[in-house]
Amino acid sequence: MKISGFSMGKNALKLYYPMRQSIESILPIVDEFVVALGDCDPDDTTREEIEAIGSDKIRIIDTVWDIEKYPRGMEHAHQTDIAKNHCTGDWLFYLQSDEVVHEKDLQKIRDRCRQLLDEREVEGLLFRYLHFWGDYAHVQDSHCWYRKEIRIVRNDPDIHSWESAQSFRRIPDFDGLNYRKHEGTSKLRVAGVDAEIFHYGWVRPPAIMQDKIKVFSMNHKGREKIEQQIEAHLFDRVFDYGNLTRLTLFRGSHPAVMKDWIARFDWKDQLRYSGPVRSMNPVKSKHDRFKYRIISWIEKYLLFGNRLGEFRNYILLGK
């Protein structure tokens, strides 16, 4: 059995993505790791960080991003597919550059891959998620945050990254352009794995968080619209994470590869632990909108944690 790891990114270190730590977290159980690295800015040092890992398992594929050809976040899926297509393993383990796996789960993941290798009806493995927010002690678990997602898929050319690269779908005869296609696609049949993805994409110094949101928004909404918002001064303030004490407290341990990265945490004085629950950002996060705050309250206090219309881009098998 061979497992390939793969990821993609652009200006990852400049935008405070722990991409090196992400790669290192699963390097012990993969036979190769493919990185599609976009055309980074001159002041970004992501390539140097990846090369500093010093592993001959890692291959970097140089790419150029084109958000005009792949709008609405689809360039993320396109870049993910580029990395996937260079993988040679039986199982392909995808991590976004802000996702990290705990060392305690590595052997369980490898054992699960071996156990299901010949059960061809299983097309992927489903992981639980921890979405950290603001700092390394609080997680988001409201209606707007997905609880599980596919992160290992079979090496099948008809399986593609989907929409903005959050998930995967089977897309026969794919034209290579419309990653948001629904018609003619199908959800993957997956089995669960007793492991978690530590998602650190919303833990950054507030000023860098604002920069990341601008870049991410351009990839999804187009450069022209976001430049209009910039001119309207919607991104002038540093990012406000809201009142963190209203979030779920994380009491577990972080992956060992994150130790030095977490030690860099120096923006506690810019966070709020009192005052209004919602963030005060001119452009609101989805979970701060009134509709979703009400839905989250109902789910938490009336439905005992069950979700209403939960996003599930998969068919979970009883394996």
C-alpha cells in the first residue's frame, strides 16, 4: 500500500499559513508529498520553508494562478487537482495549508487505509474537524462550521476537488473548468476514521487576518468588487474576532509540530474576552449574521447539538 500526501498554496507563509507544519504532520505515514506551489510574491518564503524540511519525499510543482479563468474560488480546486494528478499512491491524503494532523492519530489513519484498501466501494475517508478561532484555546462549532470532511481519497482520475476545494466529488468526463458543477456529479462513498483535522486558518494576527480575507475574497468575488470594498474602507480596521469567551474552550493537546508556531502567539492583547458577542467587522462573518446565530442557538439548546440541514458532501457507509 502506498499513500501520497498533497497540498497547494500561494503566499502561504506571508499570509500566516503553517504550511510547513501541515506537511510535516503526516510526512511519517506518506510515501510522497506533492505540493502545487503558486506564483508567490517576492517577499514570500514558503518555498524556502518547505525545502528546509529536507525530505526527499517532497516534490514541488510550480504553478500560476488564474482567478479570471477559475473564478468564485475554483482556482483553489484547480490547484488542488494539479497536486492530486501528480500523486502515485493508492490513497491520496489531502491537507490544506492551514490543516494539521495530531501525531496520536497517524497510526490509526494508516491502519484504516490498509484495512479498507481492497474494499473498493469505499472511495474516501472522513475526518472530524476542530476549527480554531482567534487563538489556540477556542474553537468554532456553530451551524456555519462543518464538523466532518473528506481528506483521503482513492487515486481515481474521476475524483476531483470540488467548488472551492473544501471537498471532493466524482465528476466523470470533467471539462477541467467548472469545479462548481453539480449536474452529472456524485458524492463519494466514504468510511469514517477516528482522527481529527486541526484547522488553524482563523488563527492569525488580526492585521494579517484582514490581509488574508482580502486575498481570499478576491479569489471568490473577483478583484474588481474587492477593490471597490477597499476603496470604501471596509478593510481599514484590523480584524475583530469577537468575544472569545462565548466560544467552546479547547482542552486537548495540539500536534507536536505546532509547538514552535504556537509559541509565536503574541496578539492576545488585540483579542476580546468581553463585550459584544459578535465581531465588529464591517464585512460580517457568516456565523455573525442574525439568521445563523438563531439557528446555532436552536441547535445547541433545543436540538442537543444536532444540526439543521447540515452540509454533507458525502455518503457515509457503515464500515
